Amino acid sequence: MQRIRAFIAVELAKSVTGRAKSLMEKLKTPDVDVNWVQPTQMHLTLKFLGNVADGDVPEICSVVAAAAAEIDPFEIICRGLGGFPNSREARTLWIGIEQGNDELRELQSAIDTALSKKLGFAKEQRGFTPHLTIGRVKGGTPEGMAALATKLSEQAQFDADLSVVEEAIIFASFLGRSGPTYEALAHCPLAD
């Protein structure tokens, strides 16, 4: 049986991804190698499912749709900038969520719990930290990394705008030479 690499996410308003694109240009630093996320590929991941049998996708979609339908639509404000594990040793560059964290955690928990109870998916062990990944640092010189840390600090209050969350989306992820591409398998609207 064919397997599909899948995850569940929330898409963001074009204003957010547009501002993120402008920010990435400002963050480009000599002597630091970063895989930047294409704005068309940006999303907030709620749950990574891994490789699932394509025959299981309809049932996964049904469970996620039922869980999402229990949560009211909400707004998030994307603001702040940093790196994991920290700005000086950043491996992942992210835009934070200033408003809507509780609602995102509620949606993530509802989906995580439903998938665990009904289909046996393992529940997330790490705490869910809502963020928008904009780049992954592959390496850099000490000077370059210090310069990047300075830029992150200067943009620490970056405002990426507001986005309305009205659905969760189940995506298939296909790995290619130019990076991953995503295909929506199902749109799961939140409560009316």
C-alpha cells in the first residue's frame, strides 16, 4: 500500500506571508547558509502525522474535520522574531504568535486527542509552541552567526499582521530537490 507523508496545519493570510518575505530579505546575512521557507509554503503546523497509508487518509480527514468543527474561528496576530534554540545559536528562524496562542493550542489539542483516541496516533509529547518557521540555518561562520543574531534582535518586535483561522488543513508533503512541496488533501472548517 502506498504511503503519504502528511501533516495538519493552519494557513496564514497573504499579508502575513508577504511581510514574512520582506523580513527574510532583511535577515539574509553573508557567511550564514539558510534554507528559507517559500511564502507559498508557509503554515503553522498543528500535528505531523508522518507516513500514513493512503487508504487511511479518508478516515484521518473525517476525524480531523469532526475535531475542528468543535472549535470556533479565531484571529491570531503574528508578531515577534527569534530562533530556536536561541538567537545566537539559531537553527530554526521563526515569527511568533502574540495573540491566539490559547486558541491554537485548543485546536491542536482537539485534533491530537481525536487522532489518538480514534485512530491510535501517538499524542505529542512536547508542549505545542505556536510559531511560523521562516528559515532553517544550515551553518555559518561565528561572525556571520553573530551578525544574524544582531538582526534577529533588531527585528524582535516584527509585526507580520493578523490572520483569521477558519479551518485546519491536512497536507501531503512531497520531498524534492528544490525542497518540499505541499498538496492539500482536505480542508476542515472550524465551527460556523
